[in-house]
Amino acid sequence: MSREPLDQSRKLVTELPGPKARELRERLETYVPKAVSPSTPAFVSRAEGGIVEDVDGNRLIDLGAGIAVTTVGASHPKVVKAVQDQVADFTHTCFMVTPYESYIQLAQRLDDLAPIPGQTRTVLLNSGAEAVENAVKVARAYTGKQAVAAFDNAYHGRTTLTMGLTAKNMPYKESFGPFASELYRVPGSYPYRDGLSGEEAAARTIESLESQVGANNLAAVIMEPIQGEGGFIVPAEGFLAKVVEWCKANDVLFIADEVQTGFVRTG
């Protein structure tokens, strides 16, 4: 059943939240834990392109995009068709139990796009936190070492391990400790605040790694190439390369917890 296209304009037909949204908020507060508390007063009924329509018929400009995941707009026809075609074949299976070709196709495509020399391999996971947890497990198993170093202003997730790697206490860590052990924090590159060149900031980072942790103990250094929750911090030019160079020279794995640079979101 086809529907009329959603007009790509903002329009308010009720106050916000509207009557249907207020009723849904009451049900939410009754049946959903308070820890899951949406910040937007509107409840979406449909979305298309860059517009969200709520249950009261208000059209709102979508500035959240599902936390920046709908990069081609909501309900793009090609995405809708791909989903429909897939669920007509099968809706879900665990790849480790019953594998299928499209998983391999996507992994191959991502490997081809990865800006890393040599052979790469891809595993598809449910969330960034799960990816970080697995990367740390791989690093510890591969190197035989335990320590992991993260950076000032870092954000890596909300599981127990990734909360320990995250720097920001509120709202992510308050009252949830104790956290995993053998996690260390070192200064990174924040040129707007510290005024250091990439090489100078890298030298400070490396000195901290060597004096506070020790390369012989360090399994991995984990870093957001561009920090997000910490303030959208772009490191000074040359900083990342110097830290990676030190990691390679000292049998330390470098984990890039990439979010803000948008790798493979737009191709």
C-alpha cells in the first residue's frame, strides 16, 4: 500500500507535546524504566528524507537522524526495498550458526574501503561498545599483555569495560563502579586548549604511556580519531601517526574507535 510522500517542510498543528504524545509519555513512564528517557517531546509515526512526522501530525526537521545513522535520509526508497527483499527471504539468523552470503559481501566491501595497507578483515557487531569490548579482548589475547590506555575526554561506551575507558563521569559513570582493572588514562592532543603541535602532543602522550604504564604491560592504546562526547576535538596534525608509530614499535595494538569521522557512512 503506497502512501503520499511526506512533505519536506516544518509544520506545527498542535502544541508540543500534542495530546497523543502526552498520552504516550504517560504510558512510557508506566511501562518503561526511567533510565530510558527520550529527550524529544514528540513521538514519531513516520519519517521521510529529513522530516519526522509525529503522532499528532506535526512535521519536524530531523536534526538527530537516529544519532547520525540515517545518512541518506529516513525511509530512502533503495533502503526500504533492500529491507523488504531481505525479510522476504529470511528475517534473522546467527551468522555463526547459519552463515549467508550478504554478510561476506559487506565484509569484503568494507575491507576494500579500509584505508589500511595489506589484508584487513571485518566482523559485524551490534554496537560500538561491543566492538570496543571485542577489540580489547583481541589485543589482550594477541599480545599476552593486560593494560589498556585511553585518553582524556574519551568516550567509548556504557558497558562496564567501556565505562572504565570513558573519561566523562556524568552522566555515564556516576554510581556504576567499580570498573574493570588495568585501564589507564593519558593526555592526548587538544590543540585549541594545549597549544601543542602534533609531535609535541605525541611526545607527551608517549612519555605518559612509558612512565605510567610501560610498553611491556600495554596491550592496546584506544583512541577516537576525532573525539565526540569530549567536545568534538580534532587532534593536531601528525599526532595520530606518531602514536601509531610508537605502538607498532612496542608490540602495542592501536584501536581506532571511529565515530565522528564518518568512515563508510557516505562512502
